[in-house]
Amino acid sequence: MRLKNVFRNSFFSLISQFVLIIIGFFSQRVMNLIMGEALVGMNSVISNIIAILSVSELGIASAVVFHLYKALAIQNEEEIASLMNLYRRAYYVFAAVILGAGLCVMPFVHIFLRENNFSLSYIRLIYTLWLVRTVLSYLLSYKRSILIADQREYVVSIVTLLINLLNYGSIIVILLLWKNYQLALFLNIVVESLLNIWIIRYVNRRYSYLKKYQRKPLEKSLMATIFGDIKNIFISRLSSKLLVSTDNLIISSFISVITVGLYANYSLIVQSIMNVMLALAGAIQPTVGNLFTEHDQNKNYQVLRQMGFVFFVLAAFCSASLMSLATIFVTDFWLTESYGLSMEIVICCTVNIYLFIMNLPTSIVMTVSGMFEKERNISVLYAAANLVFSLLLVKPLGVVGVLIGTFASYLVQIVLRVHFFFSDYLCKSSARYVADLLQYGVLAFGETVVTYCTVQIVYRGGGLIRFILTMIVCVCIPNLINLIIYMKSWRMQSIVRMIKNMKWKRNS
């Protein structure tokens, strides 16, 4: 059942992300070519400001979902309902806090948009629409968490796909016909609200006992535990938000909003890869969380190494493809040559995407094992590394300096998560896993270099046919090398056995 849930959730999550990536690129192309890179930059900066404000959520989602794993495993309906009641009340408070904080920031939002040509009233209108959209999402989306914890994330993936298809579609159509971005944002708000209301009704029907115990208070001991977790998670969430949301703010504040618009195109490619990987990690996490409730440390260690191998294969492929195809795609097919950025920026993006993906296995196990206090300590250090390096290097190195800050933060995460998980949870040496990571890093570097050089030869002269051939090269080279090297390893064999076992169970 666990494997079935993993594959079902992974399938729908990945299909959803791939569809969203395709239509997202169409949407951004329309925004760039019709409205200009300045609007793309302003939109990116405002969305980042809203993301930072949303940190007031405090991390209660992670804490509640963590405790829902066990309650759902033993079907304790009263505890499940109590946890969701706490979740609902907290999210209503957070929505009010975000609205209040957002209104306080509104008079100063233009300060982050250096060298823009938009009127102050237009900037504030776009900002207000983003703020309303975020507040309504908190009021209407909290019931998704029980589906995620219950390993039914595929339902959330399908609804999210519908929301984004309609949202991106409305942006494309409205900008093409009327060049009215604020109207598109308003329709986005309506679409998200209606589909989130459907999710609420679906959850109410499937988990009817939630209504039966809708006034059931949470036990004081469990409440104290959750609030202890929240105190730790809050710092982690704040640091994570700062990591992903400050790059555009720093670039916009120290360089220009147009530079943010140009970088946003490469950032969209990187973020699309991240979203696919996060969707896969999110689909796996509930099953890993359920498995970790058995407290079999040897099995947990093997699961981590298996995940590490799977994410390495994905990271090597993504890195080789990003390095080889990003600029070709942006300048020759998606947009025009004027939107291209330097090789140094592409290299930084490639290194960062590799480290991001390789961080996911330890992030998953740290979360499902409830190591929120350790995550808090790690998050303070990686957020500090990101801000210090970014602010020190943005003036002399520009965008590259900001990306070096991101690199430093990912490196800190990997080192400290491995250290704390092995020393405090597994209580064993991390040497074998560190050796895995070093081996993977050397291989990924070699595969990326070989793939890039091959693509430069194959694509010489350009054209769609040659671009398709380069895509095939990016798929084949890193994956064939990894298949040859690891074909007989226990990691590859164990994953093959898991897939075969799942197929056997399905047929039996």
C-alpha cells in the first residue's frame, strides 16, 4: 500500500508539474514580449515580498501534519479532528496577520523596485491583488493538509493543476487581447477561491467525523508539544523564505527591476525544476513519515541511502540539462537573443540546482523524524550565510554574487543536516553517506561537462532538429553513465525490486 501511494502521488504530482511548466513558459513569454521585462521583474519582486509576509504562518502546517501521520495510522478520529480544528483556527489568525502586515508594507513597496517606469498607484494595485490572493488562500486551503498526511496528495495535485491551468490561461488570453494584467490577477483570485471551496467540501464528505468533532479541543499535552515544535519550525520557515525570496529583492534594490526581469526567465527554468523535485519529495514524504513511525533505525538508514541515490540520478540529469540547454532555449526558442545571460550565471544556477536536489533526502528525513529544533539551528546558519554573501558580493559581482550566497546556504544545509540526522537520530557514523555524496558530486560534475561539450558539437548551426537531438543527448549521457556504474549496486537493485514488488501486488 505504501508503494502504491508513493507511485500514485508521484505520478499525479509530476504530471501536474510538467503541465504547469509548459503553460508557465507560455505565460511568461507573453508577459515578456507584450508587457516587457519590467513587468516580469515587478511581478517577481512583489510575489517575493508577499512570500516573506506569509512566514507568519509559523510552520503550524508542518507541525500538525507531522502529528497527523500517527493519528491517521491508528485512525484516532477525535485526535485527527482536534488537530484540524487547531489548524483551522490558526490559519484564520494568520490570514488576519498577513493582511495587516501587508497593508503596513504597501506604502513602501515601491522602494524595492529600483529604476521602474510604473506609476505608484499601479504598483500598489498589483500588490493589493497579490495580497488578497494570499489571504484568501489561507482562509480556504487549510484542509488540504489532511489529504497530504493521509497519502492522498494526488487529489491536491489534480486541483492545483486545474487552478494553475485556468490561472495561466487567463493571463495569456487577457494579456494578448487587452494587455490588462490586473484583470488577469483578479480572475486568478476567483478561480483559486472556487476550487479551494471544492477541496473543503470534498474533505468534509470523505472525513465526515471532522464535523462531528469540530469543537473537540486538543489535549493539553499534545498542544504543548505542537507549540514547542512550532517555535522551532518558525525560525526554519523564516530562514527558508528569506533564502528563496530575497534574491530578487536584493537584485532589484541594488541593480534594477529590469535585471530582475531578465534573471526571472532563467529563474523560472530553475524554479520549474525545483517544483518538480519538490512535488516528488512531497509525494514521498508521507510514506516515509509513516515508515519512520516503526522506529527501525537500520531500515531508516537504508531508506535514506536509497532516496539519496534516486535524487542523485535526478540531480545529475537536471544539472547536465540545465547547463547545456538553458541559454539555447531562452535565446533561440522561448524568447530572443537579447534575453540571454552570461555563462557565469548559468554555471551558478547549475551548481545551485544540483545542491538543492541533493538536499531533499535529508530534508525529508529530518521533517518526518520531528527534528524541528535541529532544523531551526540549521536554518539560522544557512539564512545568515545567504544574506551575508549576497549583500557582500552583489555590488562587485552582480547577479553572480547573489547566486554565490545561495550556493553557500545550500552547502551549509547539506553538511549540517547530515551531521545532525546521523549523530542525533540514527546515532551512527555518517561516513558512508558522506562518501556517497562525494562520489555523486564527482560523477555529476563529469557527466555535466561531457554532456555540455557534446551538446555544443551537436547543436552547431542551430535549428529545431538539432535542439531535439541535444535534448536526447542530455537524457542519454548522464543516465547511461549512471546505469553502467550502478547497474549491479544494491541501491539500483533494491529500487528495481521495489518496483517489481509493486507490480506483482497489483496483478495479484
